[in-house]
Amino acid sequence: MKNFKNLTFRKIMTMTLGLSLVLTAFPSVLPGEPATVSAASVSGSKIVSTGKKYLGVPYKLGGKTPSAFDCQGFTHYVYKKHGINLPFGARNQSKVGKKVSVNNLQVGDLVFFSTKATMKYSASSIKRIGHVGIYAGNGKVLHTWGTGGVRIQDASKGWWRDHYVTARRVLPTKTSSKSLSLTSQAKTEVNSLRSLLKKNGYKSYSNPNDWLKKGKTVSKSSIKRGDIAFFSMNGKKSSIDHAAVYLGNNELLYQTKSGSKKYKANSSYVLDRLVVIKRAS
């Protein structure tokens, strides 16, 4: 039941509801969870490919440009190229995104290490982090330090393995085929609704009452595929804040941060908060 409470059907015009709720509830590209990403299609391989363009660029403490980088300046610059705004500082970057285990690393993850100067701090202390790089796959890290500057290095053994601290994922998680299928299904539903809504006289969507006054109100027992169910966390029409498309077979399709998902229409949580069901036909 918590899942439905956490629905992220976007509130229209800051807390008002309209057609754009349904349209923006199913984006063409699913958003990533943790990162401040403007381009959700960014992949780890693209990040690494961009980083490789700077192989050999010299190392300089405080360097943040292609003339010279230090470790955190390099990661910041490379991710910035893809619209991802990382904070400066390896320790600050270790606070972004989701923590991942060394056994679940994906290309593009940020990997963090201790240095001779930071090894004195406990393994659980953020102060132990003194270096950051980009995981390039196969146990290798793309990073910069000392003589030689930007390079790709095997971090699965030796000094780097012994100084590994943690890793963070700031890129959107890979979308499952099931989620993509649901998103495609949602688009189909929305495209059908567009023409039906237009025929039914929906012109203004800045007021929630526009939805309640137009279209045909149907009962729970009469709900059909394509109907739109409107919900309120307190059950009042004046504060409608969620919507879902009915798919049939007792299933509602809605949007969360991780993608399009289904929810049982006859659950007590849904029924307690259902305000009205509308059919644009």
C-alpha cells in the first residue's frame, strides 16, 4: 500500500490537475532515480568514452579543465559533459547517488579509494576517501593521479584493490524490458485518450473541476479499459492529486520514479481514496 501512496503522477500547474498529468505521467524516457541528470539516456559507456578522450592529460592538484585535472575535477568535468552535475570534492561526490557493492559495479559508476594520507581513518569514515575515479569495466578504473595524468588502470589487484573504499551509482538504473513494455502500453493509452478528450470538449486543464464536469462519470463496477481514475490522499474532490489509467483485468497503470507500474484497482488503499472515475467518450 505504500507504493500507491508514493505515486509520482506529476501534479499539474503546481497542484492542479489536467490532461498534462496523464501525458507527463508516462515520459518517453524513464527518469533515473538518484542523479541530477538532464539527459536520462546517458549510459556508463558514454561516460567512459568521453573520459578516454582526455587520456594523458596531466595531473594537477585543483585542476578542473582539459589543460590539467585532479581526480575530482576530472570526474566532475566528464559527467558535466553529459548534463550530470557532480559536486566538487571526492568526499562530496561519495554522497551522491546510490551506494553499490564492489560485486555489482557497472560501467560509469564512481569508485572511491583511500590514499596514504587518509588510510589512518576508519573504514566507515568519509575521511578515509581521498581519491575518485570512474569504473570502466573488467576491474579497471578511469582516473587521474601523479605522473602520467589521466589513465585506465587495473583496480582489481595490488595497491588500488587494497585502498578501495566504496562506489556510488549516479546514472539512471538500466530500465528493465518489463518497465519499457509498460511505458509503451501507457503511451498507447494516452494517445487514445487525446482524441477522445478533444472530442469530449476538454479545452482547459488548469482547474481540477474541468475533469469532474466533463466526460462521463462511471461507477467502480462499470469501469472499462481506458477510463481515468482520480484519487485524493484525503478522499476529497477539492484536493485531487493522483490519477491512473485503467487497463482492465483489475489493473491501474501509474508512474513512479523507477518507471511505469501496475497496481490492483480493488485494493482497500485505492478504494478508500478513489474520488471519481471518468470516461472520455
